[in-house]
Amino acid sequence: MTMSEQYTVFLIGGGTGGDEQAVFTLHDVGTRCRLTCSYRNKIIEAEEDDYFEALCQIRKQLEVEGILPFCYGASCNVFPEGTVTEMSRGLVVCKVKTGEHPKKSDLVNIFDEGYDVVPVFVHMQQKFWDSWLASLPRSQDSEGTNAKVRAVPPLLRFLTLNFAKMLKSLSPPPRGR
């Protein structure tokens, strides 16, 4: 038995004219996440450990045609965070701001859109994430020197039992084969 869920996302670039859409269909296949993108009478499929990674694989193929999906999963300021990604199977990611740790209110579904979506190519999203990590405040050790950047620990404090249940409800747990 597999879960099948669909999201419709606007596409930009590649001569879309601004009103073209793609349909993304999610399939839980055991512990794997299969994502299908249907657009322009074409189909692209990817199977990864989570839906964010599957979306990145599909985006790389869309990039060849100069097409970007207009959704948070393709936005420059969005990236998965370990615990959140695991709990949602990659459907929920964090919006990040330079120099700030994400908050509960910064969590979004990868297929949703908003006023702050800034679609970019996959490699550009990775570069933004790297620069965001480097922008985080550094803690001071006992000698007053900078210690390693602690990546996203404040977010983990927000993962209370009720919040974890809410994330799990966004995507059913993987089913065995």
C-alpha cells in the first residue's frame, strides 16, 4: 500500500508565460519517497530518502529547460533541517534569515508558495544555505575565542511532543513493504 498525494505548483522561466503549472505526485514506497512531476505532457520521476531530495533531483532536470517551480522547496532561503526533515519525510523545511536561527513559524511545506518565495537553481540554494550557516552567531568559549557554529539547536528546543505530532500528521510514517 502506498500513499499518493498531489500538489499543483506554478512554473516560471523556460517560456512558461507565468501561468503554466506542474503536478507533483508523492508516493511512499517502503522507506523511500518517490516523486513524480507532470508538466507539458512530460513526466519526470525521482526516488530518494525524502521528498525534498527528490524535488531537488527533479528541479535539476527542469533547470535544463530553464524552468523553476514556484514553491518553498525551490526557494533560495529554504533548506531542510535534520530532525524536521526526518519527521516529515522532507515535506517540511525551514525558512532561514541571515544571522538568525529558525523558529517554529519558519517551517513550511515544500510545495506551498508565499510572498517570500524566491525560486533559484539547486546549486544556488545550496550556496545560500552555506552562507546562512556561516552567518550564524558564534558562541564564545571560556578563553573568549569563537567556538564552532552550532547549527540550528534552538529549533530543536521547539520540537515538543505536540509539535512533533503535528509534523508527523503532515506525512504518514513510512509503511513496510
